Amino acid sequence: MCPGTFDPITAGHLDIIERAASLFDELVVGVAVSPEKGGGPLFSIDERCEHVRVAVQHLSNVKVQPFDNLLVDFAEEVGATVIIKGLRAVTDFEREFQMAQLNYSIDSSIETMFIMAIPEYMYLSSSAVKEIARHNGPVRGLVPEVVLVALTARLTLSR
Ligand code: PNS
């Protein structure tokens, strides 16, 4: 299972999902409803799930599901034994290490595994994409096409 907030899904997320999908028979992408992150998401849970669904439609072994419970409980619900996270620059490490430790302490039957981001996506994040888009900057190539369209529509409306 590959969890995240995906607000919105980026090309970096998609690369990790594609690589994880080639390693496992089945992959569930879990979209977190209420991330413990400040500010609130730009896209609703339905919109984020839809963006991910469209972006992964070429991957036949990938399913997309929202979740609003503990990650390890959701993993058990969908029958996942491995949590896959993408790891970018060292700044991700502390937070991811803490989450992996916490999840392991709650349920040690579920392992967290990390896939390193490719250099091209090392500094790409959903927040950076939103920031660039808000200032009318170029986000083509940084996000799947479906997100490019949604971002343009959302930010044009709020201008
Ligand atoms: O894309 P993100 O914001 O890095 O994803 C974070 C996410 C959704 C994986 C994390 O917030 C999460 O696991 N939320 C579910 C609640 C939970 O289980 N918290 C305890 C683990 S730290």
C-alpha cells in the first residue's frame, strides 16, 4: 500500500507508484482524508482520489481508496503487509523515520519500505507545485495532465 495526502499527486508520486506496482502483485494507493497537516487541502478527498485514479489508469494492478483511520488499520483493512513510501532529500528522513517507527510500534506485522526518488524529482513536492501554480509559474511536467487541468481551473477561479 502506498499512502499519502496527494494534494495534488505529482510526477514524483506517480514514479514511486509505478515502481512499487512493478514490485508487487497488487498495490493500493491510500489517499488520506484528514491529513494532520495545517492549512487544509486544496483539493477535496473526492477530487484527490479522482486525480490519482486517472493518473494510474495505465497500471492494471493498482487500486485507489480513500482512508480516514490509522495507516496500519487501513493497511490491515485492505490486506496490505507492506507500506511503501517515497523518500526524497534528507529532509524527508526524520519525519518518515518517525512515522515508520510509530507504525511499527502499533503493528509490527506491517513493514515500511522506502523507494528513493529519482534525482529529477528529489525536490518536487505537492506544496512546491501549488506554490508555483499560485504564482502562475510552469507546472507542466511536474504533475500528471489531469492535475495540470484541475490546478489551472481551481486557481483561475480563486483569482
Ligand atoms: O503525503 P503525506 O502528507 O506525507 O502522507 C502522510 C500520511 C497520510 C501517510 C500520514 O499522515 C498518515 O499515515 N496518516 C494516517 C494517520 C496515522 O496513521 N498516523 C500515525 C502514523 S504517523
